[in-house]
Amino acid sequence: MNNSRAIGVFDSGLGGLTVAKEIIKLLPYEDIVYFGDTGRVPYGTKSPETIKKYTRQDESFLLSKNVKLIVAACGTVSSVAGDVSKKLPVPFIEVISHSVIDAVSATKNKKIGILATAATIKSGAHKKKILELLPEAEVTEVSGTLLVPLVEEGFTDKDDTMVSEAVKRYTDVFIKNGVDTVILGCTHFPVLSDAIAKVLGENVTLINMGVSTARAVKKLIEDNGIGNGNGGSHKFYVSDKGASFSKTASVLLGEKIDELCVETVDLS
Ligand code: DGL
């Protein structure tokens, strides 16, 4: 069965583009509608009530675009607002579950680290799911709050001392606790992979939630027979087009975003 409706992807800002990038790689003929709540980012420092309210609005916007499924490409939304998304009229995929499965199969010493926003760490979502699959796992959780604005400002170079100092400050505890696998539990962090790998060394496996989630999206589409063989267009909506929008968006997506494909919307 062919279904030409788009895949809806949303995030608190532009970090979810790291997930969209992986979906595009695996499913090049799918249309994608992306919404980034750039006017209200970050979500990771806000209360669960506010995150849930924003999530409802983000999802309603995507539904108004007639999407066939919704991907919450945001670690914070996925860990805090899961119950909101249970009521959606279309299939829903979040970024925690599949990355946890990948982390549990990657670890050899059962010591897993989570690097995410404060709200995600406070929710304990990754840890809970890891312990369900691997009860004897030792989980080290770190909220890397300052890493989000660094990425939003385009500071990602592994050789930039400001970047490596910030990464070191947050990830030293992973080395101290001997973790061999770290889930990049915030969708902004895959672009810091090189900087994080440089600090943690090559023996630590980094789990990119975008890669795990894109595989799950592909499977869901195949299992439900809702693939599109003729698409491939990508439309981006944001709630605020800040000064550095194009630069940051291009860093996260890994390709230049055509300004014409970006529209500003007011969700309120
Ligand atoms: N995209 C968010 C996440 O994955 C990080 C940015 C924010 O705090 O809103 O958790």
C-alpha cells in the first residue's frame, strides 16, 4: 500500500534535525514535515506541565499538516510527555525506547551513561527502561545543560577548547565510573559526537538516538505498509527564525537548508 502523506517530526528547536537527518538517509523517498519550536527552546529546563502543553501544541500543528505518523525527535518530550502522545490518532515514535535497546546490546561491562537535559535526567526515563531490559546495569546520569546552547550557537568543533572543556566537565564522571556506552540522550548532542569521543576515547560507544529511531520509523512504515516511493520533499516550520537559524540548522541536518523551505508559524 502506498501512502504519500508526510512523516511529521518535531523538536523543541533544531536538535531534532539530527533525527530527521537519519530518517532522510534511511527513507529518501518519504516526505517530511519538520516543526522546531525555536521560539520556546529549550524545553529541557522547563517543568513537565509546560513541556506537556508545548507537546500538545506541536503535535496538533503536525496533525493539521495531515502527517501519517509523528516522531518526537526530542529527548525531553520523549521522556517527560509520553502520556500526551498516547492519544494521537496516528502512530507515534519517541527517541528513548529504541536507543535504550541499542545501548543494552552495545554494552559489554553493563555500565551505561546517559547525557541529556535536566528534565530528561530528572524523569529517569532512560534508566528505567535500561533496568527493565538489563536489571544488573549500572547507570550514570548526567545533565549536560550548557551543551544545548553551545550547539544552538554552532559551537561543535572538537578542537575548540571551549567545546572540549564543556564536554569534559560533564563527561568526566563517565570515565570515573568506567562506562563503556553512552546514550546521547538529547537530540542536540550527535553533532558533538567527535568532541565527546575525543574526551571519552575510542573504547566508549556513543549511541545516537537519531540512528536508533530512524530504524524504528522504517520498520513501522514497512510493517504497516504506509511507505511512499515517490516523495522526498522536506518542509521545515519553526516558531522563530533567529539570526543564526540557517547556520545552526545546516550544522544539525548536515546539509544546507533552502530558506524557501522554511516557514515561521505562530502556535499560540
Ligand atoms: N531537543 C532537546 C532534547 O533532545 C534539547 C533542547 C531542549 O532543552 O529543548 O532534549
